[in-house]
Amino acid sequence: MKLPDFDYHSPTSLDEAITLMATPNARVLAGGQSLLPIMAFRLAAPSALVDLRKIKGLDKIEITQDAIHLGPMVRWRDVERHEGLAAALPLLTQAMEHVAHYQIRNRGTVGGSLAHADPAAEFPGIAVTCDARIHLAGANGKRVVAAGDLFVGPLETCLQDGEIITSIELPRWPQARRWAFEEFSQRRGDFALAGIALFYDLDGERRAQNVHIGVIGATDRPRRLPGAEAALNGQALSDEVIAKACAAACAEVDPPTDIHGSAEYRRSLVGTLLQRALVKASS
Amino acid sequence: MSVQFVVNGRKVEVDPPARMTLADCLRQQVKLTGTHVGCEHGVCGACTVIVDGEAMRSCLMLAAQADGATIMTIEGLSSDAELTPLQLAFKKNHGLQCGFCTPGVLMTLHALLTQEPYASEERIRDVLSGNLCRCTGYIPIIESALEARAAYQDQARSAQA
């Protein structure tokens, strides 16, 4: 369908954007690759779109000693092309290979993906798994939210009316960190029926520590799997330990049933993907 | 709202309503109807055009967002009456039947092979996953792309020389 009517603004500064976002039912327009489709479906009908494209500096990728800072307007294409990112945070670049199709990747943004909060989207899952900190700005000032607290439900975040994502901060990794990303979708570029992102560090006795496991597609929002993490923390990754963690993961997800797959199928898929990811990370 | 962009080498100034997509603007206001509108929500790829050198879905872009951009549509692919190697390859390999998806497929491949003339078959297949074809089937499309790839490689080599 054609889009519902709205006012279009393209401010040149963040302050101006924040002022414009005070309009009731205004939405931020970043890449538009999720927002415009849901408007075409009339799932959203904002009164105004505040396009961030003219605000300088929002598409920057910065790698410092402690963190990676992604501007909200960084596109999937920018992540793919960036030379330092793959070494600094390989889990991110590996997972981003699964995002959408070629044409969408040329416009879709990291900030837009977080704000859209699709439970099957890869980047929100990586943000939650990697303890990202989301910097927000609004009429009431700035604040920082942990990625784990950002997502409330399907297409729902804790962003207050008028708040804009200004930066995504991902902690840097130790070189020796073990990691893997696995997802299953029916066709290339489709949303994942389920996906697993994970990392852990090995201690002196080759036991997994600091285990982080995130799931997408099989829950109402991207989230960690504390049961599976607990089954692995402090353990050497034997077949038996991996099997225990997978059983815990299956038990702690509550997947939806839809035309793409039943809850039982997705639950089982979470276990299979976690098993594959752990084998990959530990080999 | 006044929006200016360059399309196929021609400067245009249009006055689209805020809600108008670039696809509809190109068809209805610029009168370039080669860009096809299929699903209107970013799934089928029929409306793919090249914006500032990169393939994009023109149904997922507002006309207003194209202000200042340089756009290429299917009409801009061959500059005169002669077909380009990409078009010739599609003709020879039966890369199209009804032709509805073809403008989007050609724009996608033109952007890809211009940027990556040495794209592997796997890469081409991966990229084409963003374009749906409901009658030809994908094999002749991929065969056409692989044949045309050589011409883009020649171009890249002569640009370097």
C-alpha cells in the first residue's frame, strides 16, 4: 500500500531533531528499511518523520582502546566494509552477514534496527549478548540504557516518546575470546527462525568463564539464556556439558508458533544451533 | 516540497508529497516507468535503482530522501540504441520472460558487477536473493550474470590501464 500521510523533516542538528521529535507521534527516520514497510502495512502511521540523514557525524564507526562506538546511521554496508571491525569484534561482523538482502544492506542502519526491535533481527541480539550500552538523547536530556533493558517486547523498546538513539557502545574484546554465531532461516536474507550468538573466555585450566549466550527469533525479544550460561560457566566444554547447556536453553525459551514454524520446532532449533555454535567456538 | 536530483545524467526538479516513495516519484513525476513497483514493502526487489552508486529499493526510500542524489534507472543503462553486454547476455540466455522483475534484476547486477567485477557465482546468487522472479526461474538469470561479468572485468581492466 501507499504510505499514510505525514510531515517530513530533515534537520541538520541533533538539537533541532530533538525539538522536532516533541511533535506527538513523531518517529525517527534512519534507513527506513523497517519503518517504511510497517507504514506501508499501516502497522505504524506517524504524524511526522524526522530524518537523521543531514546530521553530521551520526554515521561514524570509532574503535577506541575500550570500546567500539557505532553511530546510529551506520549502515550494514559500512560494517561490512570497515577494515578494523572484523578484528575488533568478529562476532558482530559475522552476524551482520546474515542481515537482510544486498539492496536493504545499502540503506538499513544499526540504530534503526535497535529502535525497530524485531525479535528475529541479528543486531539487537548481538547488542544484548555483548553488553552494549545504548546512548539516548531526548527533551529531558541524555541517558544510557543497557541493551538488555532496551527491548521490552516484539517491536517494543523502552525508548520514551521523542528519544533518539545517538550511539551504540560495544565493549572491546580480549584477543583469545571464543565466539560463534549460528542462525537458521528458510531463505538467504530472511529473518531467522532462531539464532544463537555466544562468547566465553577460557581460564588457565581451559574452563569456560564469562559465558554470554544470546538468542534471537525464538523469543519475544532478544535475550540472554542464563540457564545455559550457568551450565557452562566454570566447565570444560565436553560433549556432556554441551548437551546439558542445550537442554537448559531449550527449557528456558518460550518460542511463538507461526506460519514459519511451530513452538516445538523453534525450541528444538535453539538447542541444535547452540550445540553447533559451541562446537564451532571450542574447536 | 522541492526535490532535486540527477537521474540518468539529467537534472530534474520535482515536487513530491512527503509520503511519495522514490519509485512512485520516478514513475509518476519524472515519467520514467521502467522502474517497476511490485510489493511496495521491500521484499520483491522489482523497484531496485542505483542511488549514488549503490543498489537500493526505491519503494523503501522517500522521494524527499533522494534530494541531491545521483540516480540511475533501467532507462539509463544503455546510452543509445545499442544494448549493453548485460542486456545482451539476458537476451541470449533467456534471462527474462514476462520482464516485470528484469529492471530490478539488471540494476542490482549492474551495481554489483561495477563494484565487484570479480564477484563469484556464490556472491551473485547471494545478492540476487533480494530479487524475486516468478516466471523465468533463477538459473537463466544467473547464467546471464555470469556471462556479462566478463565485460565488467574488461571495463575494470581498461579503467586501470
